[in-house]
Amino acid sequence: MERRRDSQEPFYRITGSGPKTSAEIVQEARQSLRTLRTQRPFTPRDEHRQLFGEGSSRPRDGRPPSAFSLHARNFEAPDSRPGSGTRLSPLDHKPRLTVVAAAAVLGGGALEEAPALPKPPADQTDGRKGPGASRARLLRATMSTVRLPPVSPPHNTHVRRPESSDSPPGRGVSVPERLTIGAPPVVHAAAARETDQAPTSQPHTRQPSTHTSRPSTHRGEISRPSRSDQHTGAATCGTRPDKEVGDGDGSGTGSDVTEESFWNSVVSPVLEKFEAVATGGSPSEEVVRRLSDECSGLHGALQERGMLGRRLRKRAALLRSLYRLIDLGSDQLNLLLAKLILALEVSGNNLLNICKLMFKISRSASNDTLFHNNSIIDSLLSVLRSKDVSVCGEALLYCVATLKFLSGNSALRRLLLEKDCIGVLSQLTHRLTHAPSERDSTGPTHTTAGHILVQLTATFRNMADLSESRPSFVSNGVLTELTTVLDHHYADPDVCTNVARIFSKLSSYNECCLALAEIPQCCRIFIDLLGKHSKKQDLVVRLLFTLGNLAARSPEAQLQIYEERGAVDTLLRLLHSYQEPGTAPGDPLGPRGPPSRPPPPLPGAAEREDVLVKLVRVLANVSIHPTAGTALAANKECVGLLLKVLERCSVELSEELMVNAAATINNLSFYQGESSEIRRRHAHLSHLLLKLLLSSSMAAVLEATRVFGNLSQISDVRLFIMEHKVHQFVVTLLDSKSSDVCYSACGVLINLSSEPHNRHTLRQEGAIHKLAECLRDFGPYDWQLAGLVCQTLWNCTEDGMEDETTELLHTLSIYLDEEEALSYSASDGDTMRKLHQACWELEFRPVAQRLCRRFQVQEAAEPIREGQAAAEPIRELS
């Protein structure tokens, strides 16, 4: 609702800064209609689940594939070994068992397979310094004087290949182990001494030939008595032994015995069942169900005993069996296998293949139920929390892509929200944008990060469809992170378009829009992107929609957009280029450099019009700020382009564009200073407004009437209205059932009736009768409109009243009774009731009392022109 204003101000006033009075609060209810709304750009959902859509700017040969085959053979064996803390360098020494001796035992063929062995160091004692060297010399001196008697191996002793490694024979086993498999005890002893040799063990000798035939010692015989000890021996090559379950020191502690018992009683029977299943072909539902139950049970048993991760000593044998079942090709079973394999903390290529496996399963929408009934989502989120992008970048890519597919399902979307998926993805976004490698935009990590961000932002886009997700977007700082993504990846159209889609969705809601407006660099980044990607219509239209939302809700954003360097020029260049599709929009690159790919094709007519609708809306909402509005009203190019829209378009074909252009001109017509281009070109504009008034669109008629309400302060415009019979149309608008239309019509009539020669013409058109009906119908619900009607009646009845006097006096006497007048708002809340009361006291009662006294005594008075003070000073609400 509008307050009356000084005579030099326009009919519709822009709210300024300073404390708000009660009437100004009510005024904002009507003032908000001046900000333009429009539909959010619609993007149909891509039903084809793939990493990159058909419209991706990435070349097909330079991006990760969406389709691939995956089998058990794709998994690598070395990852099956227990994890290592540090990788040790190989010892520079020569084993006691020479290649020649080994060949004599194994046969001539073994010599060809045995690799060349390193040479011994020149001086063994030079390699160790400090306290360790003294201790090593002491031990060598002791062992050189004390000789243990030879111990014969038991008759039932036999040597087995280690089960702690899933490598094939000859892989992952040291040279002495390969040479001693199946060899006589004397060879076992020599090889065992070499395998178990450490800096603190028996002394080094320069006579390998004599030691080759030396009888085996006690240490050599017990070096490989069990599977547990074999595993410990392998672990010393890359793993630091710890006093934990599955990482014992090979001394046969109680925990080792417990694990061995658990393995034999629980794990081994399940693995035997797995091994009994023939791979290949399509398994029956019963087989899949049985294997799934066994897999789930095994997972639960390992979790209960605390043997997940890398703590299980025979983890390698378990992983081999699990990898083998993948070849069965059952999606249900493979999800359970993936969940267990991830719980065993695989890494490297095996982690990548497991993420690919889940991605492959999620590509089919029919498998969404499997993910909903399985806690595999927790495993996916755990991978995203813990893995390093620089090490596991491709695995994270397929992991996030899986979440992208799942978030397209409404039920899974809610499940992801419950599991804090938005928070996890926000942390990953922060790691991607703040990693040191991001400074190098040409490195491979940047490319991988870009691929991940395409999937990640697409997941955010799906999650934004959920209304309950908006608080999570704000609380987790997602908007700030995405703004940083735009700043870092401004040259990546795929990432920018996804982020623009997210912002276009979230900025439609007040809390998200205000949070976005508080980000300092937000408007600058949007303006830069509009210049960089000016011909990419799907990106431009969403950025403009978001800017329009920001300007509609935040006065700070209105001023920030206007004051941003090059913002007005960029917006006007876009307005020109999309009106004239054959012309170039200037230099869209600015300081960013030359484009890396050919420009996209020019958009069609419908797409161009959509951009123009959003662009004109930005100008309309920005012009609400007095500083921006005054400058834009004086900008010849801006006003000229808006008038060109009214000239070239028709309401029937481009209704929203025409309405937005008229609304923008209406906002600019508020500022009618000497520099105003609107005021200077009022004659041409008045002719263009006639086209809108005569259209069948009520929205276009309303906007044209509003513009005439401002322009009718100019005498030449009032003369144009009377000569072209526009006043007849305006009087007819008083019959409208819309209070906004009646309010706009009163704005024109009050300015027309300020001239004596127009009053008689208006009375002949039945203006007084229609004003009386408007007061009776809308008064109790819109006291500001009622006050404006009374002002119009004051001007129109300056030359005397006619038959409507009695009816008007009756209506005014009822509405001037405070108790009766405010009874219409008794059912409203306390706040609205106070606002109605304040508006009745300040906007309606003063002018209604004067009008009532005139009718009673037929008092002559000067007509009230638009802007004359007829009300008491506005007071603040208590």
C-alpha cells in the first residue's frame, strides 16, 4: 500500500533506507508487487544414467567411460596383503644360498628362472652406525663362539606355500622361498637363514659355499612352522608388526590362536561354500539368496570380532574368494560383496574396481531398491570422507557418480539426506577446491577434480529438489563452496551449468537466497560468467534468474549488482545480442583469455526470449534501489533497448517479455529528474503503452496503467490521455475485482482530475459512481486504496456533487467508526490487526474526514493534487 508523497515524487515510490514506520510496513505489501517474478528455467531429467550427458562439453575420448566390463581377474593380488606402514628398501646383500647351489638341487631349469641377486656390500659394519652397530657387533661375536647342535626336522614336517598372499606361484614370494619349496632340509635351512636374516641375527660371512652345505640350525627349521608364521615373514617386507589381532609378531600369542580358531570354525567353512560355486553363467535365485545370506553372515561375524579392515591375518585368502564371486554377475550379491570388500579396506586398483562395480549396478534404475535395502550407502560416504583425491581420484569419481544416480530417486534422496550426504559432499568440495594442485589448472589432478565436480554438482542439483534439504545446504556452507567452485572452474561449462542450476533452484526460497546474497564475491562471479559464456544459453538464463532473485529479495544485492565493475555494460550487451541474434555480444572473454573450444550454436527464438525475460527482470529489480534506478533511468542505451522490446514484440506472442519490459519502464519512471530518459521520451512511450492497454492480457493492461500513473504527472501526457480517450478505458478499470488494478486506475484519475477542464469529462464517464462502489467494496480490506479513492473523489467533486452524495456519506460514516471499521480484521492475527489499524489511522481517516465535512456543508476547497499532504504525520507503532 502506497503512502501519499510530495508533489515532486512519482506516484509509485521506492522505499528508501531508514527506520520503517507502520505505514511503510504496510506499503511493502503492495510495493513487493513491483519486483518481478518469473518461472524457473526447466531442465528435463536425463533418463540415461551416465557420467556425462549428451550435452557435455568434454570430448568423448578424453573422459572416463560409463560402460566397461568388470571381472575377478581385474582385481590385483598385492592389495590382498596386510597394509604396510612404511615401505622398506631392499637389503644390499647376497644370500647364503647361491644360484648355482639352488640349480643343483632343483635342476637345470631353475637356474633360468632365478633372477640375478644383488652383490654384498664392501663392508658390512659400515652400513650401521650408532648404538645399533655396537649391538650388532656384540651379537656377532657371541654367535661366532656359541654353536648350536643341529636339529633334525620332525618326520611330519612339510613346507607349504604361504596362504597370506593371493599371488600365484613365484609372485610376491622372496627368492629363497621360491627356491626352498619342495627342497631337502639342508636347502631349507640355508634359505631360512637368508629369509629371516636381520641386522641383529647371525654374523655375515664371505664364504657362502661352506654355509650352503652346513647343517640346518634350530632357527632355520622353525622359520616357517605354520601359516601364521609364514604371514609374519611376508609382513616384514613392507609392514611393521604390531601387537594387534591379525598383525602379530609371529611368536604364537594367544590372539593368534584365537584368530586361527575363529578362521577355522567360522570363516573357512563359508569360503569352502564360496569355492564350491562354479563361476560363469547365470546363477539361480536360490544360489544368489544362499550366497547373499552367507556373505551377510560373514560380514557380521567379522565385524563382531573386530577383524574388519586390514587386521585379519588371512585377509588375502578371504579377498580372493570374494573377488571370485563377482564373476557370477548378480547385482544383489555384488552389492553385498562390495560392502564387505570396502570394509576390508582395499586400496589402489581394487578400490577403483569396487567403486566401478557399484557404479555399474547403480546405472540401472531397477536396482535402486537394492541400495535402499542395503547399508552400502554408508560405505560410499565413508570412502568420500576418508580417501585422498590425489591418490584415489578416479575411485572417488565413480563413487560420487553412484550417488548422483541414486539421488535421482525420491526415496533414496531422502535417505541420503538422513545420512548427511550434503555435509559429506560439502567437505569433499572443500578438499577439491582448496587442494594445492588446484593452483595448477593444467595438471591431471585438476582434470580429475573437474570430472568429480561434474558428478558432485549434479548430485547437489538432485538433492536441491528436496524441500527439506534447504537448511542443510545453508548450515553446511554449500553455497559458499559452490561459489568458490565457479570461481576456480570458470572455464568448465559443465561444472558452471550444474552450479547455476543449483543456484536457480535454491535462490527461489528466501532463506537460501539471503544466504547467497551474503557471499561477497557472488555477484562478481555471476557477472564474469555472463561475459565469459554469453552464448551458452542454458547457463546464461540460469545465472540471470538467480541474479533476479537476489535483487528481488535483497536491497544490498541490488546495489552490489549495479556497482559491480562492468555489470551494467555486460547486461546491456546481452540485452542487445539476444535481441539481435546475428550480432556478437562484444568481447565475452575479458581478462580470461581465448576460448578453448568452438562457441556453441546460437540459441533459437524461444531460448533467446527466455534469456530476455530473465534479463529484463534483473534490470527491473535492480532499479528498485534509488541509486541504481536513477542511473538506469538516465542511461540512453538502457531505455532505448527497453523501448525496442515494446516496439518489436507483441503481447500475443511474447506476453511475459512485454509485461517485464513495461514493469521495468514503470520502475524507471519513478525517477523523473532532469536527466531521466523516460521523461524526455514520454511521447514515444505513451504511444507504445496504448498497444498494451488494448491487448487481451490483464497483466499487460495493469503494467501500462501503472506507467501512465507516473507519466500523467506530465501535462503533455495528461493531454495525450484525454485526446486518445485513454481516460475512458481507465474509468472502466474501476469495475475490476482486483484491488491492484483499481489502485493503478485511481493513480491516473487523481492526476487527470487535478485539472478543472478534465473533471466534467470524468464525471460524464461515471467516474464518481464507480469510485463510490470501489470504496464500498474494497475499503474494509485495503485502507490505503480507500484513502486513495477519497483523494480522487475530492478532486472530482471540486465543482459540486451530484446524486451520489447521500450514499457516500453513509459509507464514510460507517468506515469512520473505528470499532466498526476494524471489525473486518478482527479474525486476523495480532500483527495484521495492528497494521490494519495503523493504515486506517494514517492513510484513510484524515482524508475521509475532510471529504465527509465537504459533503455535509458543501464546503468549497482547493483540489488535492497528487502529493499534497492531507494526512497527519506518520507515527511509529508502539
